[in-house]
Amino acid sequence: MATILSVSGSPSATSRTAQLLRHLDTRLTARGHEVIPLDARTIPAEALLGADPRHPAIVEVTELFARADGVVIGTPVYKAAYSGLLKSLLDLLPQYGLVGKTVLPLATGGTTTHVLAIDYALRPVLSSMGAAHIVQGWFTLDKDIVVGADGALTIAPGPAEALAQVVDQFAEALSSRTALPAAVGRAA
Ligand SMILES: Cc1cc2nc3c(=O)[nH]c(=O)nc-3n(C[C@H](O)[C@H](O)[C@H](O)COP(=O)(O)O)c2cc1C
């Protein structure tokens, strides 16, 4: 079993990105992994904007990242890139805060014009933080994520299938990583 931190970088109180992540969390939990949800918008603004890595809220979040074997990073596309909120958080983590971790990058956006934002904007940041393995990510159009009056989430069939596939690939990458014999882990 792996420990996964599932981070939404949306500042929105009704975030589709966050709801999508919480939906996908259940798929990871069903595969036997422990999932810790984190919505960056719940981190106090003074901690993020004050750029104080010693703020208790930032210390707590840094420990969550350190504990995780895998990290899901979800962001809305803002101005052709990831959200400023997500960047504020990542900037407060240690330079190599993703060393040894398997990462699944996900984005939601309003137009397919920015379907590659994960690859040209987010992936380089995750690489610079030392991520061991960044698996294939997925961009989902906001109109394909529908939240009903009862709060139930529906994803359009095509994107739902693609998301299930990337989540399963992420889960498998984590399982094979945690299944490595201790001796192999030491040699690596
Ligand atoms: C300030 C702002 C900037 C945005 N810029 C883009 C953009 O450049 N490209 C795009 O495809 N969508 C853009 N969108 C649309 C959002 O990415 C999209 O609606 C997303 O699903 C919102 O996610 P959320 O509900 O989790 O916040 C923008 C939305 C906002 C509020």
C-alpha cells in the first residue's frame, strides 16, 4: 500500500478540479492505497503569500508531502498555465520536495487550446523538484465535469475512461515501486 497526497490547486469554493480529484481518490483507495486529500485553498493566505516556510500550516503541508509515496497534482488552467495558488504552495516546499515520488499531473480547463498546459507548464516544475516518475497526465474540459444538484459528479464517458486509465497507471506505478525488494531499493 502506498500513501498518496491528492492536491487540488484551485482557489474556487466550487472547484470542479477539487471535485474531480475527490472522485478519483475513491478509485485509488479502492486499489488499496491510503489517500490524503489536500485543497490548497484551505491553507491560510498569510502562510502562502507571506512565503514563510516556518509557518505551522506550511510545516504541516511539507510533512504531508514528505510522507507521501505518490502525489496527485490537480490544477485549473489559468492564463494558459497552472494556478497561482498551486505555484505559491509549490514555491514553499523544499527545492527537491518531490524526490523519490511518483506524480500524477491533472488539469481542467475551459478550452482545448491549452490542452498541453500540463506538459509545457506543470511538468517542468515537477521535474525541477526531483519527482522520480511523472506518469502520463490528463487534461479534462470543465464542461465534461458535471456536478448535480445532489452533489454527485458525472464525467463525460470519453474523459471518464481516459481518467480511469491514467489513474490506474499511476496506481500500478506506485504498487510496483512499493513492491520492490528492500535490497533493490537500497541499490537504486
Ligand atoms: C482566472 C481564470 C483564468 C482562466 N484561464 C484559462 C485558460 O487560459 N485556458 C483554459 O482552458 N481555461 C481557463 N480558465 C477556465 C478554467 O481553467 C476552467 O473553468 C477550470 O475547470 C476551472 O477549474 P476549478 O473549477 O477547479 O477552479 C480560466 C478560468 C479563470 C477563473
